[in-house]
Amino acid sequence: MTSKAQRSDVAVVSDILDNAQFSHFHLILILLCTLVAIVDGFDTTAMAVIAPTVAQDWGLSLPSFAPALSASLVGMAFGGAIGGILGDRYGRRPVMITMFSVVTIASLASGFARNIFELEVLRLLTGFGIGGTIPLGAALVAEYMPKKMRSFLLVVMFSGHALGGTLAGLAAPALIDGFGWQGVFFAGGVAPAILVVTLLISLPESARFLTNRGDDVSRAKAIALLGKANRDCQIANDAKVVTGEQEAERGSVRDLFKGSRATQTILLWITFFATQFVLFGLGSWLTGVLTEAGHSQAQGAYAQMLHNLGGVFGSLAFGLLSDRLSARPVLIAVNFGSIIFIAGLGMFAASDFVLLMALFSGVFVLAAQLCLNAYTTGLYPTPLRATGVGWALSFGRLGSILSPLVTGALMARDWTPSSLFFAIAAVPLISIVALMFIKGARHETDGGIGVH
């Protein structure tokens, strides 16, 4: 076995993968995982862009669809937790494909829903599949991509979710005109059905997972995958394969609240809650609120498309700049940008100028979440990093789940579209105040924005 990446008698998985040159193997993997993210983004946004049409078809008020909009977010929370556990036990590949198949079946079935309860259950299942799929895809991308390109390619993959939302807003008017609102769900089910077949053929299993299993068959599969991922390596069939990772000390939740870190953790959780409240409030209700403001269903869907498209640009731009920027000033600036353009949605709610506001609000709202994720990784020391990030994201999920419900409740109380947007625009102020009082030292990470 010859390679700078491992010793003569040992294949070190992390070294081999970190030092690989980007190849056809990596291209196929990033394409597959990005396509999965696009489909998931389409299915996540589908309910938001068709809600006004379904409400009219069923003779229901638009606010009554708030539980259906939140159902997929609840499902995503459970799917993410359960998918990770199953992926660690049974492998990333089979669990990811199974979860993605759930998205396919639930999305197709949503087109046959006869009432709001059936739709809520099916959206819950759709979210469950999405929640389990995205983290597993990200884990594979993070494992296999060369270290020098890893951070950016992860951003590319995650931006696929926003791109899928863009496609949903773009395609929804034509699909509704041709096939009714059911056509949007059918499109969101047929596309992943085709992709499932491709995943079965081309998606690799995690080399680290195979190595950790320890049996000869798994070791042979790991060696074969390492050879595909890094063609400069010649690994002997009898080589010992090790992951190259040390067992990391994992802090407890209690450690997050020790000493001065308690204030830091509470403020960080508040920031995550507020950020996801805004992100999913607009993601769920932008189309519906604009139709209430007098725009057509097609115009509302187009605004949703532009909002998600702005998110694609924002995530890619800040992904490229993330290694050069100081986190806290950037986060504060991005949240100010969110306030300005969400307030712009309120000021121009009844005007065509609202489309430009939708585009730029998407840039800053998604960038706020991206920068916050990176900021958090540098805020905690290594033993607490996984615990700190995981619990912050989990608390933020409460914001994502409550946001559609709160917005729907305010609509039911006859809040005007402008008032709703102004209320949402005030939420990033909470993040700004919290960030101004967070005090943390920089801790080294593999990449991303550091803490300043």
C-alpha cells in the first residue's frame, strides 16, 4: 500500500479521505445528495405554496392550515433524531434511502388527502422522512469530500434545499393550472421515486461506518470505497483499516450551564429560537399572506420562489466568505438586513415591489441561520461542541414549529398582511440583543466562522 495518507500496513480512513483529489466519485456523491436536498426543499415548500388553493377548494379559512404547515416541521424534528440513531446502527445508506422513500410515498399520498386531518398526518410523515434524509446526506458529504473543499460543498448541498423551494414556487402555478393542487404533491412524489432508484445504484455507504463494524466483509467494502474516493492510494487487501478518529469526550447538558457559560447558552438558545421562527414563518406563510394582501396565487408562489432563490445566493455567498469573516459582527449585520427587508415586505405588501423585498429577505434570513450555525461551533470547546450545537438546534426547532401556528393565529384575528410582516421583522431584534451580550472565546474548528 503506497500513499502519503497512511502508514505501510494501516489504512487511515480520515487521512485518505481528507487528502483525496476531487474526482468523479465525489461529483456523483455531491450531485446525489444535492438532488435529495432539492427534492426535500420542494416537498417542504409545497404545502406553503398551495395552501391558498386548497383552502378555497375545501371551503376553509387560510389560517386553519397552520397545523398542516407546522406538521412537517414537527416530523422533521423527530425524523432528524431517529434517523441519526438508526444511521449509526444500520448504516447511513440504507436508512437514508428508506427515509427518502417515506418522502416519496407520503408526498404522493398527500395528493389524495380528503380533509385537513389526513393532510396533517401525511405532512407529518413527509417531514419525518425529510428530517431523517438531510442529516444523513450531509454526514456522507462531510465524510467523503476532500478537506479543502468540505465546508463549501456542504453549503452547496444545503443550498439545494432552498433551490427546491425555489422550484416549488416556480412550478406550482403551472402544476395547479394543469392538474389542480394535487399536481404539486404528485410532482414532489414522482421525482424522488426516480431518484430512489439512482440512490440504490450509486449511493455509497460510509467508509467509517463499515470500518467500525470490524468484520472482514465490511473491511473489504471499506477498502474498495477508499480506493474509489482516493485513486492515488493503493491499499493492500490485507491492510488494517482504522478510522483515525479519537474517541471524543462528550460534555453533558449540565456542563452548558456551568459558571458564566449558563448566560452564554441561554442567549444562544434565544438566538436560535428567534432565527428559526423568522426562517420558517416566512417559509410557511409568505405565499398565503401575499394572497391575503390581494396578490394572485401565482404571484404569491412567485414571491416564495424569489425568497428561496435569495436564500440560495445568500447561503453560497456567505459560505464562500465564512472562513474570512468574524462571526458576531456579521451575524448582527445580517439580522439588521433581515429586519430591513422583512419590514419592506410589510411596506410594499400590496405592491409588485414586494417581489424584490421577497428576494432580498431570503438572502439575509437564510444567511442568518447559516452564520449562526458556524458561530456556534466556535463558541464551545471541543468536549462541549457537539452537545452545545445539538441542543441549540433542538431549542431552535421550537421556533420553527411555533412560527406557522402563531402566524396563523394572528391571521385568524384579522391582522393585516403588513402588520404580520412588521411583527416578524421585529423578531431579529431579539437575536441582535442576545448576540450583543454573548461573550465567548474563539475555539478552533475545522472551518467556518470563528467567534469574535
